[in-house]
Amino acid sequence: MSDINHIISSCTISHNGVYKDGVCLYSQAQPLNEFLLSLYRFLQLDYPKFYKMDNLSKLGWLTAEVLLKGSLSAGDYQAEEIGITLANANSSLDTDLKYFETVKEIPSPALFVYTLPNIMIGEICIRNNFKGESAFFVSPEFDADFLERYVNDLMDNNVLQACICGWVDLLGEAYKAVLYLVEKDGKHSGRSPKERVFGADEDPAGIPFIKDNIHKIFQAENG
């Protein structure tokens, strides 16, 4: 197991709240559609393709926007050094169900939205110019052990130097996204993780990317 890879930031969106590194950045008690749109506007984003995405893609894309803001700067890594590893339990089931309900009333093979998890990853990569290895997995539940082993293997073999990884899932009004920004210790140019994310009394190497820490952040009520 690696002892050099670290979580230098995390973001959770769940139960109408947005948390970065345990701090609540935004909270609105709204239905999911309204909540995602209000968060997009709160973040003052300008990305027209957001409106074509299904809710799963919007959720993951917005979580990545919050995670990366202030955590990475242009030039920190080469495009090929950063990848994405995501997982969920429902894939695009939520969108598929909504589509089937729609075409019952109005047959429309031309109806188009961004429905696949790979599209969510693709939009995050396009937005940030990430070209490293990326993957999306489907599992019955969040698996911190698998995530630790898979991402550490990519980094220990120098396939990636940084990775956005985690869980993005929704079905109806039930949703949760938890993303981690993981880096190889000492790789980041110019600034330590402490300077970017943590307080002065925190470990300057960040939080070790191990199963217990991954699971603890996932379970935390405040993200």
C-alpha cells in the first residue's frame, strides 16, 4: 500500500448542502432540479452545456467545480498527469426512467440530454483540460477499499500524478456526491497542500489517502 499519496481537498454535495474540506459553502432546501440550478448560479458559472446535462452529470460536474477551485492552478500538472475515477450504484438509471416517462406522452427519438456517466467525466476533463486515464465503475455501494487500491496503483505506477476520484449517485430526490483530489506527495509545484487547503496545525502533506480516511470523509455529515 502506498504511503505517499494524499487527499489535499474533498467536496461533498448531499441533502441540499455543499461542503468543501468540512466547511459548508452553500445550502438551500429545494427540490433537486432547483437546487442544482441555484448552485450553478451561486457559483457564477458560464458553461452552456450544463443545461443539456442530466441531473447525474450536473451533480458530478458541479462537485468537481467546487473541489478544484482554489485547489489546483494552471500549470500545476501536465494534462496527461491528471485523471478521474468515479463510481456509483445507479449509473444513468434516473435519466433513463425520466426519458421513458417522457416518450409515453410525446414520442420523440430526437429528445437528447447528456445521460451517461462517461459524459460527466468527459465534461469535467474538457472543462479542465485533463487528459489522464479515467474510468467509471458501477457497484452496489461506495467501496473505499477498492478506491484506495485502484487510485494508489495508478499513482504508484506513475500513470497519474493527481486524480479526482469518488462517488456520484442519484435516483429521484436521493443523491450524494463525494469527490477527493488526490496528489502524490511533493509533486505539486510551488505550494504545499497545507497552504492550499488546511490550517497551520494540519499535516503539511495532507490527509493520507487510505481506506479509513476515505470512508470517514464519505460518512461525515458535514462533508
